[in-house]
Amino acid sequence: MRQRPKVLLDIKPSHSTDVFQTRDARINLGKKPIGQFPKRSVQAITVLLAVSAFVVGSVRAPVGSDIFASTQDSERAELEAELAELEGQIEEYEDTISVYRQQGDSLQGEIAILEAKIGKINLQIKAINLSLTKLSGEINETVGKIEDVEGTIDTNKDAIAALIRKVYKEDRRGLMEILLENPKLSDFFGSVNDLLLVQDNLRVSVEELTELRGELINQKELLAMERSDVEALKEYQVKQRYDVEDAKGEKDTLLTVTKGKESEYQKLLTETQKSAAEIRSRIFELLGGGQLTFEQAYEFAKFAEQATGVRAALILAVLDRESALGRNVGQCEYDVNPYYPAQASNKTTMHPTRDIPHFLAITEKLGLNPKSTLVSCPIPSDGAYGGAMGPAQFIPSTWVLYENAVSRVTGNSPASPWRNSDAFVATGLLMRDNGAANDELAAAARYYCGGNWQRYVCTYVYGQNVIDTARRFQQDINILKNS
């Protein structure tokens, strides 16, 4: 499974892909200003109000404004509609393949499956091309958003700095000076109200600027995900073209060997079926590192299946290295980004506020040295964090949500993301919560992409890969059960 920013490619909490949507809650940077004895003139108040009005207005302007409105909404809608139509046709091919599989092993059925597979892959290649076009437009739009936010931050920082300097200067003035400049008591109390208003506007401006900076970090992370998706789709496109050729070759070979006779096909099927001994001894590689025999891995998966209700073959497929698109797994220190600053703007591998505190707490409980406990590397693009742990590839902020539930099942306290029994159960729990009982494809896509699971790369690249791998594992499991 490929790493995701927070937002992991790795496992992570759900969130909206558009970080520029209006948020209901604000960051609380401190208590509201309390009244204090004013020390300023009416003239200074006027200047400060003008500056603060500029600051607050300029901070809020970009968020939800027309600056960030997409100029290609109609084109995007057309692409999405065309992509949805292709996805529907792909599902029809998948249904056809399932029907033929349920009819049992026969020569004509196998040929029909191969033909349907060829048609399905060709449609997937078309869908990938559409997705690449759509992603290119989204990347250009995201780059524009990032440039706008960075410009707004620079402008607001200068305005807020000027406002703070003026407030500081006025606060240094003495009581007698203020009383002499305000011969009327009403002028004096008017200055009090003006000062409180400026102080409140300053607090709001700082809050808005902090929120805007957070949005910029999230937007850079989203851009890194989009770029990574393009790379993954291009790789998958090449693989799909090879798969078409393989399916055609398999069909031709099948017809050549059997000469179209059902009896010859059944002999071939018997000869090529794997033995239980071969299956048990086969090496099973975990995404997060380490090796088991298939028999050992299946025992862990069966235990997780009993505890979570998610079938063992699906758990194995998620944990299998070959079913994922993960890169640089378990090779990085949590606090050192090997790609900084040449290819990435984030200095640390893990998200500094979301994950590092949890990671330090996890390693402390387990008696591990955090510096020598390696985690998944970040994607070498601006804003994308890594930090996934162990075979199940949970980021720390997600692991802490599940560690107590894992402990209740396995009896290991504390649970460890690097312990196989805990990792298998954690995968089963998350897949169960993702809705695996009703839709395994969607559950696998959510496991990989979180709240952004409906993207093509999540469903028909990663998710479908998991489902196909699970089908192969289920065939092996059936042989083991019948042996």
C-alpha cells in the first residue's frame, strides 16, 4: 500500500479533498481580549482601524472567493460523466466474469472469462486516460491555489506586523498623556471601545492567518497525492497493456493445448492446480516488511477473520506486498525527511503535530527507540508525509484509535503495529469498519485512500488489485481446506 499524507495515502482519518471549503470551527489561539486601561489617541485609533480592516478583509478574501473558482467545471463534469459510464461498463464485465466462474470449470467458460477480461482491461485503459486528463487539470488548479494562498499569507503577515507595532507603540503611552489628549470624557471612552475593537480584530486576524497557513499545508499535501496518483496510473496503464497481451496469449495457448476439447481442458486443469504442500510452503511477504510461510500467514488471518468477520483471503490481500503500490516502506526515520529540501517542503517524515506525538508515545510504551524504529518514507513531493508503521501500514494517529480494540482481541497489552498478530487483527478491524461486509472493493479503497477513496486510483487500481489478489488467495485457501 502506497503511503498517504494525512490525509496516508496511508491509513488516515477521513477529510474533505477541498481544503478551501468554509469551516465551521476556528482555531482558538487564546482567550478573548479583556478590557484594559486604554493608552492611545483618537488619531492613532483611526489608523489602526484602517489597518485592521485591511488585514481581516485580506485574510478572508481568498477563502471561498471567486479567485479559487474552477474555470473548467463543464469540462470536468464531462470527464467525470464519461468516466462513470466506463466504470459502469467495467462493472458489467466483472459481473460477466463472476457468472462464468460460478458456472464451474469448463473450457468454454474459461474462454469466455478470458474474453471478458480482455474487454474489461481495454475499458480500464480508456478510463485511465480520462483520469490522467482530469488529474492534469486538477493539478494545474491546485498549483494556482497554492500560489494564491502563499501570496495572501505574505501580504497578511506584513499587515499584521504593522498593526502589532502600532498597538505596542500606543500601549507604551502614559495615562496622563492620554487624559490630556482627550479633554472630553466621551472621547476617552470612545477610544476605549476603539482599542478593544482593534485588539479583537487583531486576534481574529491571527486566527485567520493560522488557518490559512494550515490550508496551504493541506493543499500542498493534496497536490502531492495528485502527482503520485498520476505516476501510479501511468504505471498501472503499462501493466494493463501487458495484461491484455497475457490474456490473449493465455487464450490462444489454451485452445492450442486442448484443441477445443473439454476432456483435454479438464486434464490440464488437474495438472496445473497447485498442491496443498506447495501452497503451505510458499513465501508470503508483508507490505510492512518481514516474511512468513503462507500457512503461517493464513493462521494469523483466520484468527483475525474470527474476531472481525472479514474473510481471511481479503485480509491477506491487503497485507500482501504484491497487492499494493507502496514504495519506500519502513526505510525512514520519523523525524528526518530524506527528500528535504530538494524535493519536499516538509522537514520530517511524519506529520509533526498529527502523528509524531503519538509515535513517540507508542514507541515509549513498547520500549522501542524511536530513532531506530523505521517507518514508511514520505512521497518525494511537496507536502506529502509518510510515517506508516508495520505490516498493516497504520499511521500513528490512526493506530491509537484501534490499539485498545486490538488488545482486547489478541490479549497483547500494549498492542504493537510491528507484531504480526496485532497487525492482522488491526487490518481486519479497519476493513470491517470500512464496510467490507457489504462492499469489499470500497472497503479496500478506503483502507488505502481514506475519505478520498472514490478516486479512480483508489478503486480500480488499488482496490481492484486487492480483490483480484484475494480471489487467488481464496482459491489457495479452498485447496488447503479440502486437503
